[in-house]
Amino acid sequence: MEALLGRAQAAGGIRADLAMPEVLALLSSACLGAERHQWDDGLRDRTLRLVFDGLRAP
């Protein structure tokens, strides 16, 4: 994942100030929240869309 992150940042698609700890924290938080609270498909999709939008380079 770290290599993918580095390539995405080098290509300008992902924020340059993002590091693996933040990526892992965001993804694990979303996964745990979805599992614990039984998110429906719509909530899961909207939440992930917001997370992924926030990772993109400005």
C-alpha cells in the first residue's frame, strides 16, 4: 500500500501531505464503524466517497 500511495502522490492524484498512518486510520475507522453499527449500503457508499474525496490532491 505504501508503494501505491507513493505512486499516486507522485502522479499528483493524492494529497502530498498524506502518510500511511492516516490512510490506515481512515480506512480502519470506516470499516469498524460500518461493522459495529451495521451501516446500510447507501451509508457505506456515501461515507467512503467522502473519505476518498478527501484524499485527492487539491
